[in-house]
Amino acid sequence: WDAAYERELQTFQDIGDAGEIWFGEESMVRIIRWLEKQKVPHDSSVLDIGTGNGVLLIELAKSGYTNLTGIDYSPSAIQLSEKVREKEGLSNIKLKVEDFLAPSAELSGFEICIDKGTFDAVSLDPDNAVGKRKRYVRSLLSVLKPEGFFLITSCNWTKEELLNEFREGFEILEELPTPKFCFGGRIGNSVTALVFQRKK
């Protein structure tokens, strides 16, 4: 990931392009629309897990959210997101190099956690993916307040599989609509987007 973000950092410095938006613009719109529909207060504490280039946080800030934190275990990703933040002139976004599978003690008390593709990346780790998924769920339970919301966008997992992965400590609130495709007469989604709530 460092090599990928170092390339994106260089591209941003050269031409001002922030790079890849995972799952595209509509995935960000979907998240923000849900938060607005739920009337989530603009000062709610939001954690973007695996923030990458930080563009989701920029869009949240532009939509009025003020208590935003992005973490990524890749220092190059955090450097890139800091440059994007500076270009946008947004000083109220906190960015930290942090391994979500071993979060620091100060990473806690969030009312909303958002994941676009980070759980997917953890799941693809050839080195003990099952153990790392369990650590991810434990970390999520430690950083998200009871009754806090967890919004996940995944291209690797179906709704049923995600319900199984997050069954301990979370309940499903809603499945968000994602683009559908048809193949061989069957309709499916290439992306799953779910909202969970942490149990009390």
C-alpha cells in the first residue's frame, strides 16, 4: 500500500489529482445521504478507517461535519491525505498513522465509523486473514461507542457474510442501495453497503 500511495502522492504533487476514490463518487454520496437522512448531528465524532487519500473526509467536511478523524497504517496515505486537506483549506480534519488492528488507546469514543474497502483489504491478507478479521471486529468494538453506527462498503462480501462477520456486538440497521447488474438472468450487486449499530 505504501508504494501505491507514494505514486498517488507524487501524482498529486505533479498534477493535483487526489487519486483513486474507492467505489467511486456514488459511494461517498450514499454515506453522506444516509447520515443526513438520519439527522446525525454535524458535530458527531466520525472515524474513517483506512482513509487513503482522505477524500471521503473532505466531502463530509464540505457537507458540514466538523469532528472528523482519518486513520491509515500507510504513512504515505496519511501524507497524501494531508496534502489533499491542505489544498482544500480544511484544518478541522485530524489524520493519523494508525494500525486499526492494534489501535492506540486514544482512538476511542467515536459515534460513527466508516469503512470503504479496508475490511476487504484485511480479508485478503494472505497471512492469517481469519485472525485479522476477528481483530478488526474487536478493534471496532473498542473504538465505537455503544449504539454508535458502523457504515461498511465492501466488494468482497455479501450482506449475509457481513452479518455473520459482525454478528458479535452489532446489529444490522439497513442495507443501502448499490448499483445492480444482471448476468445470466440473475440480478446481483457488485458492492454491498450496510449500516450496523453497536449493541449497548
